[in-house]
Amino acid sequence: MRKILVIAYYWPPAGGPGVQRWLKFVKYLPDFGFEPIVYVPENPSYPIMDEKLVSEIPGSVKILKKPIREPYGWASLLSKKKTKTISSGIIKEKDPSFMEKILLWIRGNFFIPDARKLWVKPSISYLAKVIADEGIQTIITTGPPHSLHLIGLGLKKKYNIQWIADFRDPWTSIGYHKKLRLTESSRLKHKALEKGVLLRADKIVVTSNTTKTEFEAITPKPIKVITNGFDDELKPRELDSKFTISHIGSLLTGRNPLGLWQALQELIAENEAFKNAIKIQLAGVVGEEVLHSIKDFGLSDYAAQLGYLSHDKVLETQQKSQLLLLLEIDSEETKGIIPGKLFEYLNAKRPILAIGPKGWEAGAMVEQHKAGNTCLHGEVKRLKNVLLDAFHQYEKGTLICHSERVEQYHRMALTESLAKFI
């Protein structure tokens, strides 16, 4: 089999969607004639952990590790809580504290492109011998963190190898990039690094058509859209007795669905049966401003914080919920963001309520696959109608999902697409 080197930051026991993508590619690549060797940090600062994912690592795969130095340990000397919050991706929209402003400024301007930049040079040196000893002809870097693409860039400059850069998210156009308090020189440096990667990589993989179009304006290199997916067989589950609306994953401040909270508040006031049945479930990290909004709209008694759930528990929660909530920030920059949870939602066969920006690619997919409804953040009346219609079906025991053509998102099918592109 042909060996390929996969360079990743997020790897079990890390939790979250960033882990699933390459854990599953590595699982299925041998079925298509490739032997993956995985290079990951030895001592990373993962914001969330899921020890159960360790058991999903294929026993035959070779894992290489090298120590990494990250600034979060040093920054925590200033504020441990705020450092952990920022490293988890939760950035206050309103009135950030003086300490948060300092930490963001340092993060944005001293650690370009990100806090893992100190791993780049040691990794290039270490992997030089690996490439020679293993006879590696293809390397794949996956980001964010986009520092890992700089490892690929450094190796490409030194060796006659094929380099594929996998972008799970955009780089300079992603929403939180503007919140890093970048100086003009720092902003231009990000742009230059991004362009350098896109021009030097032999091939590029992205997770949405929007990102593909964005990158095609920068580079002539081949770009392939390979979305995230699902890899789990459905198990028989008894649906929740309550009218549960569940959001799985980090609910960052920018995704705060104020229109949904208003719609729920009004329905609770207008409909006694709805009031007695509704339950909002939030699994994962929830921003403080989101929690304040829930309280302000009088929804605290109807909301349950489930905390971080292991992946197997996530699957169970998705399949038992009456409605699954998919949210994205209401901005032009987020139109191309397709949350990894969407594909597991599709596999769960429960109706999806998607709320995001106009022209949102993920929202269009929900409707294309007949998996639910898509609304804009401010469409309170439409949200009420969608919720009330779903509730009436719930009362009759007929709230089901008729999603179509979702098999293309199985991890095996996606890995086949990747193998052909390699």
C-alpha cells in the first residue's frame, strides 16, 4: 500500500468535530490502498476531551508524536479562566474585559497564524527523517490550526512530495478572525501566509462550495469539496416524551438565536400545551451571553445544560430529540460554514431547524435533503409557525424526518472521494 503522512493537531483523546474528520479518513483509507501514518502533538492543550474516542483509533495505524510548546500555559498565569474560554473559541461580542482584550491582542499579533506556530520548525526537522525512512510521497495537513499548513509548506520546499492542504474551516475569512484585534501588518501577514499555502500546495481540500469559490480567486491549484460526514449505524431509540429541541456542540456568542428565543417566549405565553411540553437541551460549551439571553426571555425553566457529552452520548441525544437545532452566525462570512454536526443530524433522522445567514450553504442542504426547515435569525413569525407545526405533529406522534440522499455523506463514501483525489 502507498504510505501517506497525515499531519493533524486534533486527535483522540481530544473531543469535538475537528477530531472526527481525520479519525474516520484514517479508518477507511486502507480500504482504498493507502497506509496512513499520523503525526500529532505529544502534549497538546485540548479545550475539550473525549477519552472514549481513543478506542476508535485503528490498531494498525502508526502514530508519531512530537512535543509542542503552546502559549496557553503562560497566558493562564494572567487569567486561567479567560485563557481557557478564548482557547475554546468563545469570544465575547459585547464589553470584553481589559484582560480579554490583552489576551486577544497577544494571541492575534504575536502568534501568527495561531497559537501552535512554535510547533512548525521542530516538526519540519523531525518529519524530514520520517519522509526518508518511510518513503512518503504524499503529505496531508489539516487545519485549523493553520500553523499545520506551514509545516506542509516547509516540507514541500525541501522535498519532491505531493502536498494536500485540507481546510476544515476558512482562514482569513472566518468570522472570529476579525475579533483578534489584529494590527494592519498582522492582517497582511495572515493574508500572505494564506496565499503562500494556497499557491504552493499541490491540491486543496475544503468542506464547502463557498470556500472553494473563495480560494479559486487566489489559486489555480485543484480544489476538491469533501464535506464532513457520519459513520454510525442507527440504533433503535425511544423518542423523548417532552418536545425537546436540542443543540449539540459549542453555542458561541455570535450564534445566539435571539429570534428563536423570542418565538419560544411568545409560544409559551400563547399555548399552554406547548408550555407544558417544551424542553430546550444545550449540549456543549455555552457562551455567557447566550445564557443571559435565555434568562432574559424567561426560558431558564425550560432549558437544560447538558455540558460536554461523549460522542456516543451525542449520538443517543440526537436520535432521541424531537427537533435538532442547527445554528450559525448571521453574517456574510459564515455563509459557507457547514457545521460537522449537520451530517450526524441527517443520519439521526430527526427533523432539523436550521437558523443562519441569508444564502447559508448548510441551510440549503437541510432543505435539499428534505431534512427540515431553514429560517433567518430575525424571522420570528416564520420560526413560530415552524415550531408550532412541529409541535402539532409531535402531539399526534407523527413528527418524523423524510431525509433523502444522505448516504453520500457516509465516511466510507467520503474517504473514497479523498482517495481518488490523492
